Amino acid sequence: MSGYELVVGLEIHAQLVTKTKAFCRCANRYGAEPNTLVCPVCLGTPGALPVFNREVVAQATRLAIALGADIHLHSRFDRKNYFYPDLPKGYQISQFDHPFSTGGHLSFIVNGSTKSINITRAHLEEDAGKSMHLADGSTIVDLNRCGVPLIEIVSEPEFRAAEEAGAYLSAMRELLRFIGVCDGNMDEGSLRCDANVSVRKIGEPEFRERCEMKNLNSIRSVERAIAAETKRQIAIYEQGGVIHRQTLQWNEQEERLIPMRVKEGSDDYRYFPEPDLPELRITQAFVDDIRASMPMLPEQLREKYSTTYKLNREAVYYLAIDIRISGYTDTLIETGSTAQSAAKWVMGPVTRSLNERGWSFDEFSRRVPAATLSGLIQKTDRGDITLGQANAVFKALIVKPEKSPDEIVAELGIEVMRDEVKLGAIISEIVSEHPEELAKFREGKTKMVGFFMGLVMQATKGQADAQLAKNVLMELLEAKE
Amino acid sequence: MLRRIPSPAAIRQSPRRLPDIVGQSLASARELSSLGAFVSLLDARAHQQAQSVVSRIESGEQLPLGGYIVAVKDNIAIKDAPLTCGSKILDFHQSTFSATVIERLEEAGAVIIGKTNLDEFAMGSSTENSALGIALNPFDPDRVPGGSSGGSAVAVAAGICHASLGSETGGSVRQPAAFCGICGLKPTYGRVSRYGLVAFGSSLDQVSPFAKTCAEVYDVIRVISGSDQRDATSSAAPVPDSACLEPFSGKLRIGLVKDFLEHEALEPDVRIAMNDTISALKKAGHELVEVELPNAKYSIPVYYIVATAEASSNLARFDGVRYGYRHRDVTDLASVYDLTREAGFGKEVRRRIMMGTYVLSAGYYDAYYTTALKVRRIIADELVNALKYVDVLLTPTTPSTAFKIGEKIDDPVSMYLSDIFTVPANLAGVPALSVPWSLDSKGLPIGIQLMAPHFTEEKLLSIGAAIELLRPEGK
Ligand SMILES: [Zn+2]
């Protein structure tokens, strides 16, 4: 970078999860046949009028709370005017000078340390349709996306490295998903990112001219595009050139930036207050109710998992990534499992079963409610059954959700061998059959305990009380001849 | 006045006559086609509705608009009917849904016979700016009927139907009502749903009824008023609920707007008619007081900034991409927009789109649009405040009677000034009524305007009905 510093601000567009679109009653859903989720309102048919969907406000409020933003109880919709075939009304309903919220911040970890980025504003708007340019030069338009509610989250220009932008976007996606505000699927376009990039000499007080990068549809693209643009701008300055403000499109396949055609004056959107919609008003009580219903956020959860529960870093991150996972884990703990065991089970058998069976977490928790699994975990921790047996019970449980762990224990004929005499006989036979390993142990190779325990469990079909078996084994191994 | 069909009350007496009378009404619309009132007639829909109304009345249903035959301005959507807005750009466009007002009219028993002519996209004061031909004043075919709802005014004035719907943005119903000698009511903004009304100036537009008497206007406004889930600007204020209108019987305090009565543009005959009205009211024992609206003189410039700004955005959707007209020489996206909108819109519409685009442009926005919004607020506050001390404000509806066809078409500013007394009510959102008073020396109707506080349509119309009884030929 030879003395240059990067200055980047991000604009994230997140489609909000709602049943219906922002201003009409069409379903808000991805993947339908083109132009089937449309009505006079979102098609801009002459005479149709928008009516605001209050679901949108609840989602925006959740996000604003999660970002620690100032929510404006009065905000306003404006029209942003421009012509394009995927914009049927010739204007987009957006918010210009009275946005839904201002301020807030998002923290994330990049290169091992925590960075916090301030947020300028978050405003509501409607999505446009989708234009697809065909090889023959014609354009086809799908208007299903018209009127889908969006929130645009504008950051301060505080990023100083491409990886920071990537990490921020990734943290924002995690947060949006966690609070259920946006599904975060960048490849379906429900989360999109534009970046404003400029460079300046380190120590320079003013910002230089910036360029806008559009169509950054993956975290990788954000990082690569910013890196490429940084290089381009520095090269121009180094050759004594100047940067002119322009909009560039990131071509993901070719990994290069392509300048977009700009028409003169096309950035004069002639914003004015949307006369078809009254001012957007919410009450403090509405905000307070939503705040009270909010789950603990990933940052707070991680704090709880590491400080209160003393879980390791891997577990802390794993459990706080998704509200369903953290919720399930928390219930395990609330119903009596230790935090360590709960984490071990969720990250181990539970996750394995999801992967093997292709279940969603919701599907899994419907089959095995946390309270049920918690019973099994506690049984295991008490030593009522062995870990091996517990795994067998678990496997049976996920396919027979109507049974309780106790019923399955009975069904599988599981019992724990606690007969010290019987165990003693089995173990001394094993020990006498393996004189070489015994010798190794006596030479100081304590690892051999694991070898013998394996054989004990094999011989008892996993039914031996592990603690008891180990005590008996140690006695025999350490016994002088 | 002309009556070609029996009154709604007479039809309700023998409902089985309705289908025949609807036939007569359609026939007279055709007979009088030279008046240019209608742009489409909806025979099949009208006959079907007539049959349904007959059976509903016979089964004992009380239909508030039973027996009413109605025409609708062609900027209001009726499902499966053409919707032209008087423009070439909506060539062959059929509505896919009905406006809320249409659903309410038909539910109440009205039979809609057709769609009426208008200035293109309701922009004009003479119905000369229609791509579908001009409309003529039934009192003098060399003169305009007013506009933009000229066709709806003519349809009622010529006795083709009982009532009609127009739309108001700055006087588009009251001014043609005055020119054609009938009543026209601009309701409070939010009183009537705009869903299905093609927007011109969204913060000013209201669907507005015409009829020959205030009582008939009342019947219609009562039915079409009320909140609508499909229009976020519609009001939940209670709707008038008396079954029929009674003329106001008490003593009134009536405000006279001094600046309007002394306005230099006021024609002598209109001035004389106003003086007649004032003395008739005094004689009837009402109190008349002078009221000042010092900022009302800025109404026209404010109106042309706000309305054209909104129009420039509202009309952006007519781009040749999805519906209506598309120029046949288009080659690329820019030419789809440029050629289609150049050829599809008439001169006045293009003029207003350009004005509206200009006043919203970066660098001009504050000087024009922001200032206009501030002055609008001042004018509105002034008017609402004045209405706190009187029952109604009385003014002429228009400075002149109907002007000659072609007289003002090339002089937009003088055309705009014909709305000078009507625009303040739109800016303030208050209801206002035009009632015919007398004829001028040329035999042309003169209308008087009454403005009233928000959501007082019933009282306003009852005052109008009382004034009808004071008319020189009204007794
Ligand atoms: Zn829709």
C-alpha cells in the first residue's frame, strides 16, 4: 500500500422476512415462477395505492435494537424517482431525510482482534424487480421482487482494510439471521452489498474522491472487489492521475470491476415526500415490547458462554451462531444439564444427526425436545448409563420421537454392569491375556489404560460402569506381583 | 333544466322500469354524442346492474342509490372497462380492478352507464386537452363545459344521468359544475378513497360528485365516503348518516372573502350575482361577515408547484414498458421512454411533467418545492382558522362564466387563473361546494362556492340546499 490508507463505507441491503410485501398483500417469497407474485399495487397499475405493512416495522425495530441505534418514532417515506424497466411505478418508495433509525454500531472479530464500526443510518425501502439481460441484447423482467421490504444499513466510512469489510458483512449477516430479520442468502439476493471506496495518504485529514462498487454478492466478492479497487486507485494516484467518481460493477466470474454506464444527471433522484403514505409513527411502548421479546444477541451470548459457563472458544462461537442452537443449548442447561455436557452434546451427536439426516434444527428440536435430551444427558452424567449406551439411546430417540429415554433404555435392554466381582473377573482375564501391554504400563506407559478400557468396554458390550471398571482395572494394573 | 329521465325517487316507486330507463339514458348519451361527454358506454354492465338492482329492491333491500343512473370520469378504474384518462398513452388499457368508489356505488344500487371525457390526466380547466375530442357546454356549444371533469358535468347538465363522479385536484369539479349550472362537491381530503383514481396530485386529489341538487350530491357522497384499507390517506372520521338531506334551517354566520369579491379578474355579471346572493342571504336573516385571507393570492403558484411535482412522479409509470401505448419506432430503452412519452402525452401534460421535474431538481428544490410546501401550510392554516369563526365561507366559484372554446387554450396562465377561487380548498383539504345561482346576461350559469371545515360535508350540503331555495328561480 506504500503509504496509502483505504477508506471504505458499506451499504447493505437486507430483504426483511415478512409474510407479505411492504406495500401490498402479495407473498414475500423467493423462487416463485416469474411475475406470479404481483398485484396492481406492486405492478404500479394506474389507480393502485400502497398501504404500509406493519410487519416491516417490527423487523426494522428488531434490527435497530440489535445495532443499538436511535429509533425515530416518526419517520417518513419519500419517492426516489428514476426510470428503469424493473421499476414499474417510475419511483421507488424509500426514506430520504427522515430515516427509520440513525446511529448504532456492530462489533466483529478480524485477525483475532475486535473491531467496531459505527452505523450512519438504517432506512426502509421497497425492492425493485429483477432485470435479466439476454444474449440477444433484449431484457426480460421479473417483478416478483417489486415491493419486497428492504432495510438499507449504511455504515460510516470506517473500514481500513478489505478483510474488515468482509468480516463486518459476515457479522451483519449472522446478526440478521440470528434475530430473524433477514435470511441472509446472498446468492438469492436477499442480502446485497455496495461499497464506497477511496484511498488517501496516511495522515491526510480529508477523504479523497470515492467510487461506488455495486453487485458485491458474496463476502469474497466484497473483499476481492475492494482489494482490486484499492490497487486501481493507488496505481492512478502513483501515475499522477485523478480519480473521477464513478460506479463500478464487480464481475464475479472474471473477478474484475467494470465501469457502469452513467447518464448525465441520472443521480438526481428528485426525492420528495411520498404523498400516498402518512408519516410512519410508532410508539415507545411498541419499541419496548419488541425489546422485551428480543433474544440475547450473539455478542451477549458469547459473553455468557465464555464467562459464566467457561466454555472453550470453539463452543462459544458454535453455539452463538444461530438462535435455534443457542436457544436449545440454553434450555438443556436450564433443565439441569451442565453447560459442558450440553455444549458437547449439541456440537457432537446433535450436529452429526443433522448432517446425516439433512434435518433443519427446527425439525430436530421437534423430534427431540431439549427437555428430553437433557434427561438423557443427566442420566449419562450421573453414570446411570454409559456414554456408549447414551449414544445408542440417542440414535433410537431421533427416529422414535414418541418414546422417552427411559422407555428406550428398557427397550434396548440397557443396563449398567456394576457387579464388582463379575467385572473383576472379566478385567483380570483381559489383563492376563495381554502380558506385553501390562509390561509396557509398568514401564510407565500410562496410555495403556485407554487400551485396556477399550477392551473392557468391548467385552461388556459397553455396559460396564466406566468409573467402576477403571477403578478395578487400575487396581489390577498397579498390583505388585 | 333538462330532465331526460325520471328522478331516482320516481324509479324507486316502480323499480321494474329501471332497465328501460337505463336504456333511455344510454340512448340519449348516443343522441347527444356531439357534446363529447362520454368516451365509452358500458351497456352490458349497466343492463346487468339494472337487473340486479331490480331484484334487490323487489326482495326488500333498501338501496341508498337505488334508481340512480351515474356516469364516471374516465380516470377512475372500473374492472374490465377501458381506462383512458383522456390520453393516447393509455390506448386500449383495460382496468384489472375497480376503484373503491365504484364498488361502493354499485353496492348501493347505482347503475353506471359509461365513462366520461376529461382533460388528459385531469390536467386542464376546459376539457379541451383530451386526446379523445373536446366536450361542449350544453348551454352554448361554442363554449367549454369547464374541466377537467367536463364530461361528467355535461352528462348531468344535459340530463343523461342523475349524478356523476369527477375528480378534483384544484377545482376540476366545482369549476365545471359552475359552468354547467349543476352542483359539485369537493369533499375533505381523505373523505373518499382514492384507490382506483389515477393519481395526478396525490396530496390534493379527491373523487368528487356532481348532481343537479345538493340533496342528490348528498346521496352520492354519503355512499362513497369512509375509510378504505386500500388507501392509507383515507380518513376514519365518521361518515354522514342521515338518510336524506334537509335544507339547513337555522341562522348562519357566513364569511365573505373580501379579496375574492374584489378580485380584478371577476367579471361584472359574476359580481352582480354575488351581490344578489349576499342580499338574499341577509334578507333570509343570516349574518354576513368579512373575512381576510391575505395569503390566498399565492394559491395558484403554490398549487402549480405541488401538483406538478407530484404529477411528474405519478406519471412516470406511463413509460410504454408494461401497458398502454408504445411508439413503434423504438430501438432501445432510452427511445422507449423518449418517443413513447413524447408522442403519448399531450402538450399540457408534457408541460406539467416538465414543470414538476424542474421544481424537484437538485438546485431548485428548496427555492420552489420546499417554499411551496411552507406557503401551502400558511394558506391552509389561514383558511382553517377563518372557518373557526363562521359556518361557511362564500365566494364566487369562478371569476367568469364559461369561456369560448379555444379562447384560453394557448394561454396556460390565464387558463390556470380560472381556478383561482377553488384551489385554496384543495391546498387546505377542506370541503367546498359549488351551487348554481343564476344565469349571466349571455344565459350562462353562474356558480357560488361555499367552503366549510374539515369533514362537515353534510352541513355544507344542507347549507347549499338552503341556498337553492333562495335562488331567484329556485322557489
Ligand atoms: Zn403486490
